[in-house]
Amino acid sequence: MPEPHRIAGATFNGDRSNILSFKVPWIVYTEEQLASFKPPEAPLGLPIVDRSATQDNGDWVLTLTYEGVKPGATVEETFELDGGTSEDPIESHPDWEALKKKYKAIMDGEKFDGWPAMVNTEGGKVKNPMLGVSAFLNTSAVWRRGFGDMNFPADLLRELGCVDRPRGKIQPPSLPEGRNWLKRSIKATWRGNIWTINEEWLASGRGGWNRDIYKVR
């Protein structure tokens, strides 16, 4: 039985965080080789993380995927900021009580039922600027940090769902007074020889996250 041999067609990818990926094709001949063949040398000493194959004229083209960081390298931190708005009921506006009084909200008991077409002002009756308004755009922001670690940080999950200050060499822009951050998600992925970890924080509305509901880290 011939020995496996490498063929042309290898590919390489390196992302902004220093994670490297090589795909190297080999010709192999048996199912056992498909499952367990391991070349004597690996690109930059990286581990095999995936193997896939196609059959061509009886022989198998086995593609080995190597992934991770090269020895001595570190994963660069990455940062992202997303700002946006969501449409919320006008009754949930922080200044709802003042709006309700100023523009004479029509109430059916405790239920909001619209606005009158006209309102009185010092200059007389004018068209109500709130007529037809049932929602408002509530602003928010999401801050993301990605980093790598050879060992899984033991306290990572303890901070989830807590009022928290984002960490890292870059800090998010300052929030308006009274707002703060809550750590809302974590994703950790083993990438060959290192953990890549992505954390996400959500900015609060005015008044901050309720500390009777959410713990402070």
C-alpha cells in the first residue's frame, strides 16, 4: 500500500486576532488513514482541528485543517461598539408622567388610549404634537470584547447578568449620566490550542440597571 503524500492546493488564513488556520491536502488510500493519518510535521506546530475528504478515482483527497496560535504568540484583543434604537411603547418613556400631563393623554383607567387632537396653550388651542404617537425610539448600545486565553477563566460566568464595567486595553465611550453596563453574554470557543472568548455588555436606559434586580459585580 503506498504511503500518503501531500499534494498542491494548501490554503492559509490569519485573522486580526492572530488565530492562524491552514488547510493541507493529502492523498490517502484507506479508511483507517482517513480517520487517523497524522503527518510527521504540522504547520507551525499547530494541532489538527478538522479532517474532511473526497474520493477521486479510488484514492482519497484528505484535507487536514490546523488551527490556533503559533508558539509564543498571543491573541490580540478585539473591540466593537454597536449603537441603535428600539421602538418601545410611549407609556414606558422615562418622562411618561410629564408627557401624559402636558399633552393630556386619554386614559381608560390605567390603560393609555391615545391623545386629543387639540391641546390648550397660552396662545389658544393648537394641534396636539403627540397626536398619533404610540411609541418612541429608545436608544441603547452594545460593547463587545474578544480575547484569547490558554486556560478558561474560572470567574467568567460569575459576571454574567451583572452590572459590570467592561474590561480590556480599550474602554467603551462614556455613557450619558445615569446609565451603566450589564454583561449579557459570553461565548468561548476552543480554537486548536487556545480559548477565544467573546464578551458582550448592554448599556442601560436612563437611570441605570435596577440594582434590586441585577447584582453589581
